[in-house]
Amino acid sequence: QVQLVESGGGLVQPGGSLRLSCKASGIIFSMYTMGWYRQVPGSQRELVATITSISSTYYVDSVKGRFTIARDNIKNTVYLQMDSLKSEDTAVYYCNGQYLRRNYWGQGTQVTVSS
């Protein structure tokens, strides 16, 4: 049974930081491209960042220089370090794992940036 379990969301003030974690089980984690997506009500889910099996990274322009994605293949966990948070970063953040035609999602974790 495949599970992706996110944690680390919450309420933070503008300019603050949060670190999201996603622990995977039931997959050969090291082979998967892992990613973080986000979604606000009424909008499509948006890609935020990805990290491949060889740790190549991609970031959407709006988070470049503020967010950092990393993976720990021993702990089967992918992280998203979010710094200099803005109100427009408020969303539900989802963890994603992809390998060939396999595509798995976590349940999401809410991030709210507000004073």
C-alpha cells in the first residue's frame, strides 16, 4: 500500500518560514521524482517544485530563491523549505511521487500566510 504523508503546515506571518515534510512508504522512493504542488479553492493545482532521482531540481518562477526542495533517500522523505513566505503562498500543499506511469498523491497540508 502506497502512502505519502505530509506534515509541517500551519499558520505563519508574512516573511516567516515553514518546512514541509512528506514521508513515503510502499514505493522504491529513490527511483521516484518527488514534487510539491499547491492548490487554492477555485483554482487548478499548481506545480511548485520537483526533485528527480538524481536530485535535479525545478522551481516555479514565483518561488525561486525562497523555497528549497530536498530529499533523504534513507528516510524516504522529501522536504520543502519555504522562506520569505508571502500571503499568495497560502494554499493546500500536496506531495507527489512519479515513476514511469505510477503517480501518487498525499492528502495535503494547509499553509496559511497571514498577519
